[in-house]
Amino acid sequence: MPRKKKRSDTIRHQFPCDNCGALQSYVPGTDHLQCPYCQHEISIPPSPEPIREYDLRDALDGLSKAGSKTRDAEPLSVKCDSCGSRFEFDQDIHSGECPYCGTPVVLKTDARPHRPESLLPFSLSEGEARQSFRRWIGKLWFAPNDLKRFARGAERMQGLYVPYWTYDSDTTTRYTGERGDAYQVPRQVTVVVNGRRTVQTRMETRIRWTPVSGRVSRFFDDVLVGATNTLPRKITDRLAPWDLQNLEPYREEYLSGFSSQLYQVDLDEGFAQARRIMDGIIRADVARDIGGDAQRIHRLDTQHRNTTFKHVLLPAWSAGFRFKGKAYEFAVNGRTGKVLGDRPYSPWKIGFAALLALLLAAGAFWAWTEYEAAHPETGSEIYYEPHYDPRLE
């Protein structure tokens, strides 16, 4: 049985300065590389390659026949051309720095069946990302008072190209359910006003349900699914919006000086997540199509046609910090400066806010009872059935 080939000394790309020979890195927000020593710049040539979409069914069939699995990848053995040191990149990384001399290294993306063919370059520098982080910290409700001071000393941020899948799909959904229309009926109730029992007429709202069926259609364009397990999904899924209309064809120059990950979520897993996103939007479409004052959805049958995908890299600045013995992780959208992550809370501020809310609620209840006692005229009662909630199925 032939021995499995070890992926060592993988082809790598480095970009030496024409002036002094040092290796250059990409400058966020520009279209050029710059030498960190003599500041010499070279432009990144535009790529003639178009940004393509690939048929999902054909790709999944091909992967099934090949038996390809993301987890089969091995660590990448690399020799630095600058200092001669040998080191290993993690199996999910294909761009980064030499841990000994800091030289930027970009490897060929041949460790996965699907290579990234487009990306959004960084627009924000590390300093601008840090400013976004400080503004975010400054706006946090219920954060400890000394957190802002601590944030000034947060550790160095890492520029990271995060892998994503995007999916397009033309969908048609047939549904059955019920439409609810509200109507009112009078109801006699007995109340006590100023110590006397009084009969009042109040209007009660009821729902009349009618069986319905129908069909809705929607084309989904670029449903985005994070393909990394390094950053929490609650961060990668909410770093949007991304200006995907400005995607650039993949070029190694944009990765020089930054870390970049290979995808860790396989193509079929990503589409399963994309379908869940689409299903939520389709349910909202069906509810609108049913109309009325309330809706019940009993059955959905969705057909996907012309489903395509592409693999993209999106920029984020990530870091973590420790505050009072606990670790927190956050990320900054490398295009917009949007910040998401973990944060500490002040129990004193939360407790004070809860007490204040309780006092306000008690005051409002007292004012309402006083108003009811002073105005015993006919009122109305509303019995309204809530809108459809899929969690109740």
C-alpha cells in the first residue's frame, strides 16, 4: 500500500522588495504592497480571472466519488527563506508569519478540494480596528467602569482572512396552513367599582381560522455561511454586512502579512446551514402570503433549483483579552469596523437597573389602578392569538 504523501515544503509565495530585498506586505485600503523598512511600494496587478459560481450538485457528487474529507489534512511543514528556520503551519492555515523572524509566508491553497477564488481585501489597518474596538467598549451598557481604561492596553490584533461559503438558489415552496381573521363580540363582565358590583359590556377579540394553501418563490443570492471553527459562530455569522459586490479575484499578494485560514466546514455542511437560513426567510414569505391577522403554517415543501456556490475569504481583525481573570474574544470586520465579541458585565449596574425597572413598573401599575377607579366607563378586552411560532410545532 503506497504511503500517504506528506505535504511538506509546500510551494509558497513571498514578495521581495525591489529596492532592498526585504519582504513586502499588503497595505489595507490600497492596491499595493509596501516594504516595512524602506517603504518602497509595488502595485498589485489586476487579475484577469472572473469570479465564478459552481454548481453545488456537481461538486457534491465529485466529492462523494473522491471520498475527500477536510479532516484528512495534515500540518504543513515550511522552511523560511529569510532565516532558514523550519516550522509547521496548522493544517487550517495557509498564510501567516514565520514565528522566528516574522517574515510573511503565503502557501498554495491546495490542501482542500475547493480553493478560494475571490476575497475582500482589508480596508482597515490595525490601528483603525483598535479604534473601533475602543468605541465599542465605550458604548457597552452594564460594562464595569474600569473596562474602558483596561481596553487601551488590549493585546495586539491579528489580521485574519476568514473562509466563508456563499450559496445561490432559486426556490419554490408549496405550503398548507390557516389564515386567522380577527373579529369582535360583546361580552358582559362584572367588575367592582368604588366598592359596588357593576355589569359592563366589553368587546372581546376572537380569531376565525380558514384553511389555506399556496406557493411562494424566492431567489437567494449569496447566502453567507462561515466556514471556520476557530472563531465562534455567533461572531462570524453576525459580522455582516459584507460588500460582496466588491469581491476581488483571489491573489496571494492580498494575503502577504496576514493570516489566512482554510475552510473547516465542508461544502455540504455549509449548505445545510444555508438552508436553515433560507427556511426562516421562506416562512416569513409564507406568512405574508397567507395574510390575515394571524397565521398557522402546517406544511412546507421547498424545491431548490440551479443551486451554486463559491468559496471566499473575508477580512477580520481578531484578538482576545483577559479581564479580572476571565478570557474574552472579539473580532472586528476588516471592511466596516463592526465589532462583535464577548464582554464582561457589572453585577452592580445590572442590579441597579433591575431595581429601577421594578420601581417604574410599580409606579405605572399604581397610576393605572387609580385611573381605572376614577374612570369606570366601558372598556375593552382583547383576546388575541399570537402569530405563528415555529418553535411550537
